[in-house]
Amino acid sequence: MAGKKEEEKTKGTRSHSPLYEATRRVLLAGVGAVILAQDEVERFVDDLASRGELVEGEAKTMINEILDKRASFLERIRQAPKKPADAASKEDIQDLKKKIAELNAKLDAMESKKK
């Protein structure tokens, strides 16, 4: 039983590459900036409405448009692939290195036959 709990704990704390972590932090900072920017826009629009430079209905429409754009942006981030689909594994790289070495050997053999 203790082994099962230990296994569950390690699944949740999987380590990621430094590039993954840096990318994740940048994306989270971007989302935070979007949220802060939205708050600033809402304050600005409310200020315009209170000064009479913007009709209340227009202000609500403008804020709703901003909220819709934000929701769409966040949805795109959620749906973004977690790992590039075409990323090569270590095994793929080793196989390619082996094939390159084999092809180089064949080329060397062909060149030596020419001479």
C-alpha cells in the first residue's frame, strides 16, 4: 500500500526540462499581464462612461468584447500542445546518428572504389 501512495506522489511531481519551465513561466506571466490589462481597460472604460465621453451601453459592449477576446486567448493557451508533436526522442536521435554513420561508411566505400 505504501508503494502505491509513493507512486502516486511521484506521478504528480514529474520534473520538466528547464526550457519547459521557462516557457511555462512566460505563459503564466503573459496570462497575468492580460488579466491586469483587462482590469485597467475596464477602469478606463468606466472612467470614460462616468465622464460622459462614452455611453453606458457602449462601455458595456466594449468591456464584453474585451472579455470575449480574453476568453478566446486563454482557450488558445489551454489548447496549445504541451509538447511539440514532432520533437525527437533520444532514441530517434541515436537511430539517426547510426544511419548517418552507415551512410558515411557507404559513401567512403563508393569513393574508394572510384579511385
